[in-house]
Amino acid sequence: MESLSRAGQEMSLAALKQHDPYITSIADLTGQVALYTFCPKANQWEKTDIEGTLFVYRRSASPYHGFTIVNRLNMHNLVEPVNKDLEFQLHEPFLLYRNASCHSSAARK
């Protein structure tokens, strides 16, 4: 987990809870990521308008884990529940994932 002061952790947790009151704690974070999606027609990754801090968190209700990118570019954050339908692959510096709707994305540090 990146270094974050106790006050910074509490502020970030409070901000996340405004969007999801079931969040209980931050498990990990990274200060800057950019989200890409895979475009099958072009057979390439395309950068989206989502970039910012990535938070991995624990919840008190199902699903018990999730992650979000708090977007610095606009008001649309990425929110993904971690469940059995989410597939991950780590290919440094990318974290690739596919969700239940078969939407393939990559977060890059």
C-alpha cells in the first residue's frame, strides 16, 4: 500500500463511504492509474477518460471487496465489485481484468 497518513486514510475512507456506505476499510491503493478498454474492431487498447487514484476496499455486505478509480478528469468514477465473475491478469505495468459483462479493461500505473 502506498504511504498515506492516518488523516489521509480517514479522509479517503469517508469520501468512498459517500458513494458506498458498506465500505469498511481501504485494503490497498495506488496514487495514479489510467483506465484503458480493449476495442475488438481495432484490435487495440484505447485510453478512456478515467484516471486517478485506485482504491481497493473491503465491504460489510456482499460483494465483500471492490475497487474504484476516483476520477480526476471528470465526475465519472470507475466502480467494480470483486466477485466470481471478475477475472484478473497482471502484466506489469498493467492490471488486466474482465468483468461479468465481458468488458475487458486495463489499469496502468
